[in-house]
Amino acid sequence: MEILGYILAVVVGVSLGLIGSGGSILTVPILVYVMGVNPILSTAYSLFIVGSTALVGGVQSALQKRADFKTVFIFGIPSIAAVYITRMWLVPLIPDQLFSIGSLVITKPIGIMVLFAIVMILASVSMIRPGKETDKPEDKPLHYNYPLILLEGSVVGLLTGLVGAGGGFLIIPALVILARMPMQLAVGTSLFIIAAKSLIGFIGDLQGAQIIDWTLLGTFTGLAGIGIFIGIYLSKKISGDKLKKSFGWFVLIMGIYIFIKELFFPTLGGGH
């Protein structure tokens, strides 16, 4: 199962390289169900893995002039602040037992995985639906809707902190619609935003009592880093729209599976 987990780590990188999102959507379920990591800890690991991998992809995009650093700053500041506060103070405050419905007890790990499943299902819808492409020329100045971008950044940061999701599936549509940014530029820019807020969120975890398995984390991250180069190479050969839609259906099935498993079969597998 560990070998399978490491093979899937490459897939995480390929996903980020191809469509600029989906890394964390895959990382948390792989860590929990394949590697047997506790769900709370897996959200912390996911922040480091996705953040490091996105940074590699972001640098690659910047070298190809596919990243806008002013947008990284505007979107990133509220997002980074929200994710750090969430990981440092909000997650530790969540009680171990949230509530119970009859004989079903919703614990903190189950609650986080159910929230993650809901995020997956919402993300899949945004991937399956045809994206709002913009044919705006690359060299035209971008116009920002500052209040909306600040609000979106804060919401994405909160979500990232709670479930360890990089939030590319939220950031990319926001940049395309709110900043009227061309799709390729939005993907490259989102990688830097994901990297910054994920890694700073992980630093928030290091200041807690978490015991980190650096061997697992380093190996998984290194393989995901290899995957992102494969993904960037394949993105020149494969239609992004078709791939995104197929990936969306896969994420939808995974989200429904996790939702049902956590609520109705919580004792089967996973790192609870």
C-alpha cells in the first residue's frame, strides 16, 4: 500500500502540472486511505506537499512568463493570513467529538473528511462545467475587483486551513472572472498563491504538537515534484478542457465515496 501511495504521489504532481489544481483533492485521500495517516495530520502533510509542488510548478510558469506577481500579492495576503490563523488557532480549538446523530458520533477526523468530501464535490462541479475562457490579449492590463478578490482570498485561506486543500479549483475561476485573466496566466499565478499559503499554513502546524514523519513527507513531495514536470510536459500535448472534465468526474466519484464511507462506514480503513 505504501508503494501504491508513492506511485499516486506522482499523479498528484501530474494533476497540478496539467490543470493547476487537484493536487490536494488527491493528496488527502491518498494519505488517509492508502498510507494510513490520521486525517488531521494528513491535512498538515497535504499543505507541505501541495505547497512545495506548486512552488516548483510556479517557478516553471514564471520562467515561461505565465505568472502575474501583482495578483499573487493581492490575492495571496488575505489568503495567507486566513490559512495561518486557521491552522494555528482554529483547528486546535475544534473539539474531538463534534456532535452525535442517534448512534452515529461525528468526531473531529470524520468531520474534517466529510467537509473535505463536500469540497471535492463542489470542486468537481467547477471542473465538469465548461470554464469561462477569456480571449483577452496577454499584454492588456488587468482590472481588479479588489473587494471581491480580498473576500475570495480570505474564504480560500479558511478552507485551505481546515481541509488542507490548495484551493486551485477556487482560485483559477476567481482570477479568470474577477481579474479577467487569460486561463494560462491564471494557472501559473494560482500555483504561486497555492505555494505561499500552503507552506505558511504548514508552518502554523509546526508550532503545534504535531509529530511529522519527514521521511514519508519528503519522499511523497519529491515524487509529486517529478510529477509536476511530467504534467507541464503533457499539458502541451493534451487538451486541457477534456482532461479537466475527466478529472472532474473522477473527483466527484471520490467525493461521494468519502462522504458515504465517513458517515456510514467510519471504521473501514483510513487513519482515524
